[in-house]
Amino acid sequence: MTRRFAPGCALMLYKPRAVERLAGLLGESIGAGQPWMTCCRKDPQFAEETELVNVCPGCDKRFRLNYPLTSTISLWEILARSEAFPFPDYRGRTMAILDACPTRDQPRIHEAVRALLGRMNITVSEPRSTKTKGICCGDSMWGEIPTPEVMARMKMRAAEMPAPNVVVYCVSCALAVSIGGKTPRYMIDLLFGEETRPRILDLDVWHAELQAYIDGGGAPGLLPGDLLPPYSPLNKNQG
């Protein structure tokens, strides 16, 4: 069975240099081949059994359920077992957690994420609706109802978080938490000791960028650096 890293469209747009860093880590630790850059909405048409290592909850669900010869494992499950990753120490800092709705029926992901938070010495404050009973951040309703109503749902969901800092493992959830007035802490950023700053806070613009990537970018064999300029934390116009 072949293993490949599938970073997902949202992470590519948010922080492409993190994709390069993760690809190198997974190549060394589990022998993952060249990253799979095609959107999960497109059939990969693998010729042999392929396990995709993902960070995006939507990718995990679509690749796992929709396509033959394709299985998935989350990055969180792999790192939760790692004896080599240099986990940062957050010294017991309390953070809430917002589980991504595509993982609602996947306790393996819920547990792996929380195991990682424990290894980073983060105290988790669970909201009332969590894990298999989690409620969507609101983003899944974009395009179904007017954008102002989507934003109102995001604010309602963020208000249910029992701490000002909210752990998320979906880039769109990070945007939703920001719109809701809380501070998102995206798992990739936590693992690398970085802050989470969504590039865009306009939902319509964000979804237009995602669609443009799906339609015109991210082809098999395309490297992260071919799509976007190097990430700089000082440049708010980059991912």
C-alpha cells in the first residue's frame, strides 16, 4: 500500500510553507510519497491501494467514503504515536475545542486531537456540544443561506466556547471562530508554536479563493512552492 500526504486546499491557501514542512516530516517518519495536491472533490483514480494522510476533516470524509482504493488516516493519529516530534509546552494553558462536523462520527480523530493537546500540556475545556455531539461552526451553511446569517451562526457557536482560545483542526473553523469573536488556535500552528491568523475574514472572498484553487490549482505532482510565494509571518497578504 502506498502512503501519501494530502494537505487539502484550505491549508495550502492558509500556510503553504507548513505543507512543505509536514511533507518533509511525513516523508522521513512514515515514508509518505510526494504530496497529493488535488482537491478531495475530484476522484484521485488511484491504480493501487493508497492511504492518504490528511489534516482536513472534509478530505478525510470524502477520500474515505467516495473513492475506491483509497483510505485515510489523520495527521493527528500519526503524531499522537510519535516519539520523535518536538512537542511545544504550553504550560497547562486552558483552551476550548471545536470539533469539525465532518468528524462527528469519527471518535478516533477526537481522541487523537486531545492526545496531542495533552502532549503539548494544554488543558482542554470541553464545550457542552462536543465530539460526536458537536455542532458545526456555521461554515457549512455558506452558500445555502445569506452570508450575514452564516456569520450570525458563527457568532452563536463561538459564544458557546468556554474559553477565549479555541482549538480547531479545520481552517474554515478558524475563520469562523475569528468572526465569532474568539481566538482560534489551529492545530498545525499549535504544533509548530505559531499563532493562528486567518488570511481572510470575508467569507465570500475566502470561499471564492477555495473554489479557484479547486478549479484551477492543485494538480498531482504540483509542489506547494509552485502555487504561492514563501510564507512570511510579517506579510498578512500571504498564507
